[in-house]
Amino acid sequence: MPRDDMRRIEGRLDAVDKQIKAVEDAAWKKTDPEADARKSSFEEQLTAQLAELDEKIATESDPKKKAKLEAEKATKEQWLNAIK
């Protein structure tokens, strides 16, 4: 077999290997237990912070402070929605 044919075949095999690795990497990212644990922990923290903010908002009488707390709550709700 001529050398050029061997190089062409090797190049194709390399391309296939890269595609297989990309698919395997994508599958790992979807099922990565460490990433799931971090996401779950962050979600729990945000949920707790939102509950605390709800309490503060309910008891706050100063309109400016209440507005600031509500803005903080809206931001954290967006973060929570982004990770779900």
C-alpha cells in the first residue's frame, strides 16, 4: 500500500478517534456526579437564602431596605432558575 494511502487512512482514524472522545466527554459532563453534587449544594444554599430573605422582607418596614431585599431576592431567584 502506498505511503500516501496509509497517511490518509491514519488521518481518518485520528478524526474518528477525536469524534469518539468528544462524544464520550459530552456524555461524562451530563452524568458527572461531582458537578451534580456542586449544583445540588448551591441549589440548597440559594433556597435557604431565599427563605431567609422572605422573612426579612415580611418584617422590614423601611421601603428602601425592603426594595433592596426584594432586588436581592429577584437576583437569587434568577440564579436558582438558571441552574435548574
